[in-house]
Amino acid sequence: MNQPPPSPRERTALRVLEYLFREGPANRVDVVRGTDLSRATVSKLIGELQAQGLVAERRGPMTVAGRSGRPPTLLTLNPELGALGGVDFGHGSVRVAIADLGGALIGETRRDLDVDNDAERAITVAVDDLRRLVARAKLPRKRLLGVGAAISAPVRRDSGSLAAAGILPGWNEISLKRELQRRLGVPVHVGNDANLGALAEVRTGAARGAGNVVYLMMSSGVGGGLVLDGELFTGHSGMTGELGHMPVDPDGRLCRCGNRGCLETVAGAQRVLDELRPALGDDVTLTDAAARARGGDALCRRLFREAGTAAGRVAGGICNLVNPELVIVGGDMIVAGDLLVEAVRDGLAQTSIPAVRNDVRVVAATLGDRAELLGAIGLAIGEADISAVTRAA
């Protein structure tokens, strides 16, 4: 049966619920500003929504150092209404998490496997782990309301299909969105991992409040995300972000995309590990390499610096084009910390004009290697139908 259209009062209530859903926990003043409703209207609506079990209160952190007294009261959607899921299909791992409707993570897993060449297993692992996390969540209504998925390949905006040929060889015939929706029975939205990492850092991380941001995702692959005038920029078809496949050395190593000397072949984590294995063994990890670099190991320091400098040179050209206020360095390689960030900063200085490089800050991602996963959850939140959520409550 078709739902009747909402009344004017219901539409006003939905404005409040939409604001809390998209923006996360907020105080009453934030809700008034964010919805353009009067203080009296917001106060009355909040009371009614709390009575209906749709809105809850929680204590937020103190925001002023040294301040005493009770933490501020924040409003959030009732966490018991359900959960939203996120999946990050990395090159060598599948990470899964669920969050309540207040945005708080309530479960997370990571499985190491060859995602690039075994799409079927990667999808099965993601579905199984999502179901397991929902079962463990102990919510009165154990419902998964939607899922966002991040993947290291271009994603077409209109269909959510992958342009994976040459980049993810095991995914050429897979429609990730359709397959996840079929198995989970919930709405699924798919995005490029670097784009979603940028989204997460702007929403809750190092770039919160910034309007123009370049995000460098330095992992097994190298990706880029752009936020321009406060909006994620994904290009004509949604396939922006393939920074790692920009050629930087015409005579360099063959890249998995089929070209030679792409940035990924000189700045990706795989290159660092390949160079270290003859000396440190096949089991060496990025964490091992970063620890050795901090301890003064010359080879590890050189490899992280070379990777960061190469990525910074490419970022400098992008900065000349879009003039961002921030360059955020994230992904698995951020375990190297300041060593990597400083190398990116040095590389950027080599290719950007003085007026641009003096106007941009290069900083580490605060969400670390989890930014893409959190961005996937943010995608699920951004695409969710809050009216359907509240009707089912």
C-alpha cells in the first residue's frame, strides 16, 4: 500500500531528522541553525521526536580545555532504530564495519585476502562479516538499513558499475552494487575508495570544515580524492581519483593497468615491500618498515621518502590546478607518519608555484587507514532514505 504524503508538520520533523542523520550528534543551537527553524519549533519537535523514540540524547565531550562541569548534551537519532554498514575492498584486505544511526561504530572486522584476483571470495567475506556484525550488535531491531562500499577502481556514477579492466582483473564481469544488494537485500551504494576517504576526512577528520581539499591515499595502490567548494568532485562519469595511474617514469616498471611507470609503481606500498623483501624477508610489513625507519634504518627511510616525494610532485601539479587549502596524506603508508608527510611536502614544493604552495598545508590524515571504511559508511548515510527509516520504527 502506498504511503500517504507527509503533512506539513511531518515534513518539518523530517528536516530535523535529516539534519541529525546527515550531520551526526548536534546540540539544539546547531539544529536551529542547520534547519532554519525557530528555536521554539525545534524545541517542541525535539520533545515530540524523543517521545516517539526517534531522537535520543547523549553526553558529548568537553570542547574547552580545562573546563569543568557536565559535558554538553547532544541530540542524535535513536541508535536502536537500526544500523548502516560499510565495506572497504582494499587490494589485500576486506574491512567491514557497522554504525548505529548516531554514527557510532558498533562493530568492525578485517580479513587479509587477495581481493584483486578473487572477487567472489571478497564479496562472500564482506557479506558474511556484515551479517555477523549485525547479529552481534544487540539492537532491539536488528536491521541493516543500507551499505556503502569502497573499492580501488573507477566507479561509474550512473550505474555503480566498475571500470576495472586492467586494474582489478578479477572484477571485470562483476556488478558489485547488484551483487551486494542481491545477497543482503538492502540498498547498496558503491564509490571509489580515495573519493570516500576524502569524504570521511572532510566530514570527521583532518579536513573537517575545509572547503578545498586534495586527499592522497597511499596504500597498495595510490588514489586521489578532490573536495572543491565543500563538495566531493567525481567528474563527468564519477571516475575521478585514479592518481596512481598517472605516468611519472616512461621507462619505469610495468603497472597493473598496462601502462609503464605509473605513480603507483614508485609510490605504492607494494613497491616499498618489494624493495625490502630481499633484505628483510617475505613477511615484512609496512608497520615493520615504519618502525625501522623511525629507528634510523637507512633503506626504510629512503623508500618512504622516495614514495612520498613522488606522490608530492604529482600533488603539486594538482594544487597548481585547483588551489586547495589542505593536502591530506592517508592510506596504509601513513604508518610512517611525519617522514612520509614531510616527503610529500618536499615533493609538492618542487612542482607547485610559490603562491600556491605557500597557500596550502600538507597534513596527515587523522582517520589513518580507516578513512575509506568510514567514508563508505558516510556514503550509506548520505544515500539513506530517512523517511523510510522512521516509518519502519
